[in-house]
Amino acid sequence: MEKYGATPEMKKEIGNGKNMLARVTAVHKERYEMVCEAAGDTFGRLKTGNYYGKQELFPTVGDFVEIEYNPCGDSRILRTLQRRSCFCRLDPSSFGNWEQAVAANFDYVFILQSLNADFNVRRLERYLTMGRQSGAGLVVVLTKADLAADYTKEMEAALLAADGAEVIAVSAKTGMGLDKLKAAYMQPGKTIVFLGSSGVGKSSLVNALTGKEWMQTGEIREDDGKGRHTTTYRQMILDDSGAIFIDTPGMRTLGVWDAAQGLEQTFADVETLAKACRFGNCRHEGEPGCAVQEAIAAGILPKGRLANYRKLKREVENSEKKAQYCRNRRSRRQKSPSRDSAMEP
């Protein structure tokens, strides 16, 4: 399990009993694909009494879990070990009321944007906000550099949005930039999650970095540069280098969830300027002595960056209220006796 990122502390936490440590490599609705020491690849299902109605976190790809191994069928997943990092978004199927954990326990987040007509710095800022909230290191990967005659403006916009995170232009077709990614981030036991919208080239990049056709790839539409979904579910890959990849489907929507810290870090320039305003309650809409508007007028701060900051801040504030409600509800469920225990004499 060490090659899949397991630590001695995890094994110690499981103990020497009949239960085992496993890591989730793919999720198929209610069935989980995992890897464990006993049998390598195996499948499992949640132990209902431990998860439903309780505060236990439902596993996602990358999670380490404690299982009751079954050599003749699906094992039982008993609990989810504490996560060191997690990328969450607003669950698009929850009508804006719940979170969805996309991936867990990774060391680096590769946020992909393609250097074609679909390049969107506002979308990049949204991914950066959520990525910084995850607790892992960030890398902005500008894909399909071979299709752009000159991507100077896109690189400058990405560097401004990244605010210190590394930005690397690559081409899965020509190999440009791949050696730099391999040398800096593809290390044994390190997990990298690939995030981006459809058509940015996540699967093509995974194939190019590993030198194998792990993922199916598809063509993009010529009119808008957008692609079709070729990766249909999240899955983990162990590369020959020892690095671990988590490929994810393209996200049509990336709703913000409980990301106040990520917002503050992504828009540190805006928040620093706001502190220099004459009035503490400045709304940056024309008040006298507004340092934010002065920076826009001077060409230091793009106007669209301020607008996106305001939009994301509203989403963060709304999601924080919902996240707190969810935490309170989980806590009440955990404290309340279950129906079975209530019937015990």
C-alpha cells in the first residue's frame, strides 16, 4: 500500500486485526473499486449502519478506508480515514444544498486550461479558489500550446490569476513542457489530481505523461473549442514512475462550496487593495478614496477580476451558511440514538 501513498500511521490506525487498509481508485455509484494489500484490486460497498444517518464521510476517489475484506465478493467499507486534502464542489444534483467531494488525499492539483478559443481566465479563477481551499499545491497547466501561434496574453492573464502558483504551457502532441512536469511533480507516492472543463485535454495529458493509452480521448468542436466527455468517471492510475494520477470528467459547472480561505488567497491583491480604501465599508463602486477603483483606473487591476471576485464572494457566503447547516445536521444525527439502539432493552 506504500506505493499508493499509504503511511505507517494509517496502518497503525487500522491495527493488526482482521480489518484492512484500502484506497478507493474509482467510484461506480454505490460500488467502490479499491486496492488493498490482501488482493490488490477489489470492490466494496458501504456498511449502511456506519454511513447513512451518521457523520462518516462518504468515500471518494483517493480516500483511504478501513474495510472488512471479503475474498468471495464485495468487501464492506467500515469508515473513511481522515483526509489530508480534498477538492469539493457544490453538488449539481443537490439543487445547491450539498457538497460533492471530487477527489481526496492528493499532493498537487493540476488545473488545466487550453490555449484555444475556450481559454477563460474567469473560469480559471474559480478553479484556483476551489483548488487553494483543498489544501494541496497548485499548478496551472496551459494545454494545447501547439495550437496557439502566440499565447503571451493568455500566459500573462494566467500568471496574474495564479498569484504565485506555477504556470506551465504544455503540448501533449509535441511533448513541449512535459519534462518539466515530470521532473517537478511525478514523484513516487505523490498523488496528482487533474481538473478542468471538457475538452482541455486532461486525458491526453495523462496519456502523454505516462506514455500509455490509459484514457480514451476525443475530438473537440472546431467552432468553440469545447470537447465531449471522454472520461465518464473519476479514476486513479499508478504510473511506472511511482506517481499516482486521478483523472476526472470535465465539469460543466463548478459551484463554490465553503471556500472562504481559497477566495482570500486567490484574490489576495483585491483584498489587500480593499484594506487601503478610505472607508472600511467601501463597496468599491465609486466611493471617494477607493483604492480598488484607483487600481482599475491605473490599469493595475482588471475590471473583470473585481467583478468575478464579487460574484465568487457572494457564492462563498451563501455556501458557508449551507455548509454550517449541513455540519449541524450531521452533528445532531450523530448524537441522536439510532432506531435500532432505541429498541434495545
